[in-house]
Amino acid sequence: MIEPLVSVATRAALEKLADTYGYANVAQTPSVQMDGMPAVEEGAQAPSFSQVLSGLTNGMAGKIGHAEELSMRRMAGEEVPIREVVSAVMDAEQSLSAAIAIRDKIVQAYLEISRMQI
């Protein structure tokens, strides 16, 4: 039922986000370990929407925190390779952009649902 509502661009963005965080399609894998979430065993119920969003949020916050830590260490004069700092910052920026895109899609879906006649 929801599948027709997901555009090709949205599906591609979600797949890119899943690849970024190392998530797999829970329905196709017997056991999946997500950031901050227990593994899904075969025959067990898939994680809820809020659990998935919580896992994504925690993963994004971790990446931003790591990038900030490396940046601060570099500015303090520690021998942190600039390549590592730039890589962490770019990864955090990509995660933040993906989170903003997902937020926008959720708001758009909510507004669309709120306009439906009952």
C-alpha cells in the first residue's frame, strides 16, 4: 500500500542512506544489526518505524560527534591526519543532508495525509 507513495528518487535516497549506515532490507535478511538496535532474528518482528528512525538519528549523531572530536583535536595541535578530519566532516555532512531529506519527506507525507478527506 505504501510502495506506490514512494517515488523513485525517495527510494534511491533511502537506499543510499541505508548503504551509508550499513543497514540492509530487514525483510530479506535473517539477522540485521543496526546502530544502537538489537539484531533482528529470523521469524522475529521487524523493528518499528520509530526504532529505525531512532537508530538513524543515533548513527548520524555519532558521525557528527566523531567529526567534531577530530576537528577539535586537530585545532588543539594534535597530530591528526587532515585527510581523516576532512573525511569525517564530509561523512557527517552527508549524514546530515540525508537526515534533512528524510525529515522533509516525512513532513511532506504528513501534510499529504492531513489533506485527505475522511
